[in-house]
Amino acid sequence: MNGPTPSVDPARVHALVVGIETYEAGDTWRLPGPARDAVRFCRLLRDAGVPASQVRLHLAPLPPYEPHVPYEPADRATLRRVLVREMPLAQGDVLWVWWGGHGVLDRAGRLRLFCADAGVADKVGIDLESALARYTSDAVPGLREQMWVVDACETFEEDLAFQEALPADALPVGRPGHVHRQIVLRAAGRGRAAANDPVRATGLFSDVLLGLLAERAAALPAPPDPEELFPAVRARIAALREEGRTFQHPEIRLQGPDRTETLPPPVPSAAPRPLTAVQRAVEALLAYPLMLDSEERQTVVSALDPRVTAVLRRHSKARTDAVNILSGLRRNPEVLWDLFDAVVSVDDDPERKRELAAALAALTPPATVRRDSW
């Protein structure tokens, strides 16, 4: 896929930038980071000369964060109107779409991006596949060079045990065209969660990509060469996997008149690899039957310091929740050992206790290891 012309007139660039941290579904959906990441991305475009009137910023920030820049709401009606009615009329050559927030693969394998008014009983969102199809159809006559960045989980709807199936939510699509070029970067990979750093309030994928784009700021606002950018993204996320901070595998899809291709993550080696410290700690936690029950898991978390747990990214699936809990607590080692105390106070099985202690010891700096827990 040939890249876009290196020199792009900023006055011909448009952007839709979405960052959703709080949802009508309540506190369990809190996600510190996407609004901050969205604002950082807007600054990159503005520094590259893109007029403020052509950068549409839609946020649902989590207090006490105040963006200190003008923004519009991120509810479904607003975002659907922008995607269907307003943005297709933009007079320009380049479109950037940046979306950070919660997502899920529905039962048809399509990525749904939840909007700020998604609730427990009505999980409204945007069907990404239909949005991509619309923007390569004659419904969008301009904006022929497009870069879509999506930092959202792609866990399966079936794994989340929703009481009700997701509502139909596809956008209208025009007749297929052969003039648009799309680069689509997705953070997680099929069936995987997109990791978030609640302490720094950023998505790991977003933070990596923002850093790489900042290094290439001289070339903005043109979309980067995907053949050069994606290996750098993949390498940095691989390093985070080695540290046990995430299990995600970013994916890139290239679509244009001369090429349509999805570049999947590398096929893992058949040889087994030793568990990372986080993986070992996750397995040690999930060895406790109580951690497989969402209510008992919440009882354990409720015993911890609320100033720390308030920013934890939670999940209904036990393994994903365990990963998020450990990733959030490892920067607060004393609270990590409070987690140990809370778990063993409910189930003091000696073998499980020894393994959990050893796993947490491997996860924490030597000065914080609790010798009395061995």
C-alpha cells in the first residue's frame, strides 16, 4: 500500500477524536485515561497546524480531570450524527479518527465501541465495521486518506455474560468505492483486553502510539507510513508483554484501491515460554475458587485502600479482572500485600497461600517483600 503524499496541507485535514472515561453503566465501567490521551492527540494535530475548527473533540472525562480545552459530549446520538451526517460533508483530503474507551466483539465478530450513555440495560455504541465501510463508500466523497486509531478491548461478548444481547447498531453504508485509503490500527487483537495504566491515566497502546507520533511530528498531519510505523508499535507493545503489563497484540488493516490486507500479530512459537511475573501472579490468584466469583472478588477488592481501588480498571471476566487488579496494584506494593491478606483471610489453603506469596514476591521490589507470608 503506497503511503499518502508526504506533504499535506493542514487546512485539508479533519479529525474526530473521542475519549470516554465514564459511562452511564456506573463505577465498574470507570476508565481513567482515554480523555487525557485524546487531548494529547489533539495537541499533536494542532501543533501540526490543523485548524481547531476541524478537530472535533468528544469527551466524557472522569472527575477530577478537567481537559481545559473545548469539547463536545460523547453520547451515541452526538457521535452518530457526526459520523453519519456531518463529517462526510467535510471538504478535505485527510481524516484522522482517534477513539479510546470500552469495546467488545459482538456475537458476529464486529467491534462495538461503547458511547458515554451506554448503560447496563442498554449498551449503546458505534459499530466500527459499519463506520469503516461507510467511510470507504460514496457516502463520503472526500477524505480519501484516512487513519483510524482504536484503543479499546476486543473481548468476546459471550465472555462478559451480558444479560441482554447488544442492540443492532450499524451505520448506513453507501455504494462501495475505490478511491479511499484506510489505515486502521486496533490496540487489542481479537478476544483480548486493551491494557490501561490507571496510575498514569493512559492506555498502554495510546501512550505508545502518541510517543511514536511525537517522534514523527515533523511529518504530521499526514498519516504515517504504516509499513514503518506498525513494526515500531508492535515492538514496543511486545516489550510491555515481556514485562507482564499486557497480553494484547495490536492489529493493523490496510485498505485501498491497490491493496486490502490485515496484518495479524506474529504466530507465537510452539515452544512453551516461562510465565512472566504478572502471569504467574494471575494464575496464583485464580487458583483460589473465590476469585472466580464476581461477588467474592469484589469483597476482596473492597477490603483494600479505596484511594487505590477507585482507579482500578475492573472487568466482569475473572482472568481479565485479575490482570487489571494486579497491574493496578503492582505500583502500590503495600496494597498488593493487603490483597494477599484479604485473599488468605477467606481461604487459607497452605499450598495456594505459598504460591500466591511467592508470585507476589516476584512481582514486587525486594524491599517490600513480606517474609511473614511465606
